[in-house]
Amino acid sequence: MAGPGIREIKKARTRRLIADTAARLFAEHGYENVSVGDVARAAEVAEQTVYNYFRSKEHLVTDREQQIQDRLCELVRSRQAGTSPAAAIRDFTLRSVAAIRDVPPEVWRGELGHLAAVSPAVHRLALELTDRQAAALADAVADTTAVTPEVARLRGIALAGVFRIIIGDAGRRTREGQGQQRIADELYPVVENVLDELDRWFSAAGTP
């Protein structure tokens, strides 16, 4: 199977450049004090180029979380019979926690977790994102599990709550001055335990 073409690779690099530049500026100056024009100038691209990849300033903060949502829903929908939704997302979720160690420090404080901990505007964005994630995961559960819509919604909220814990805990710990290594090391078993509890709950209730 052929890999991505040169054009797709260049587009992915440009998207990453813009996202990382925005995160660095948000970390240095605060979310409210950075405009899309500031990001464009620092990334050395046209302002319209930023909008070609990100619909708004808000999406510069939440875009990676949207990609996570898409992957979570894919994992829930494609899971094997007898596998709970919590078990289906377990490895991906834990890898996401471990990857905290690898985020460049100058970018880390401009990520959603820390920004939500210090900015009321971004905190609101994080809550809205969690609500959307819960609804999307509820749809994935409903489409693949013989449960009522209300139970599917409850399971979607629970699954989205795992990433809400990650975002909230990582942001709080960063604000308190903890390093990324420590955050990842201490948050990993917490998330692991939450996922195991959800797996037992879903499995006890039946996972057709």
C-alpha cells in the first residue's frame, strides 16, 4: 500500500508547524493575548494559510483533541466482539499519557491542559470539547452495543471523562510546577485504574 504523497506530507508539516507555533505563543504570552495574525507571522505563513488548516483561533487549541476524539470513536466502532469500549481505547489512552514526556517543553504549556488551568476562556473550550467527545462516543457505543440510548449516553460520558481527567490533572500539575516526566509517571497509573474500573463496569453489564 502506497504511503502519503509529497503534497500530503508537506501539508501535515505545515499544519504541525502552525499548531506548535500557536502553542509556543500561547505559552509565552497567554491565550487571550495572541491573535491568529501573531501565529501566522511567527510561523512565517500567510494568515489565510492558518485559516486553511484551522477554522478559528479556538481550533488552534482544540484541534489535537478533535483528532483524539476521532481515533477513540474509531477504536470503539472497530473493537472485537466481547471487548468493552473501555478496553478498546485502553492502549491508545495510556500511550497518550506516556507521550506527555515527549512534548517539547516550550509547547507543553501552550497545550489545552495548562491553558484550561490558567484561562477561563480555554477552560470553557475544554468543557465544550468534553461534551462533544461524550456525544460522539455515545453514538459509537449505541451503534455497536445493544443498550438503551440513555445507557449509551452514560457510557459516552464516562469514556470522555477519562480524557477530562487527563486534561484537568495535567493542567493542574503543570500550573503547580510539576515537570512532564513526573506528570506522566503519576498520571499513568491513575488513568490505568480508571480504565480498568470502566472495563469491569461495562463487562458486568454485558458487552454484545
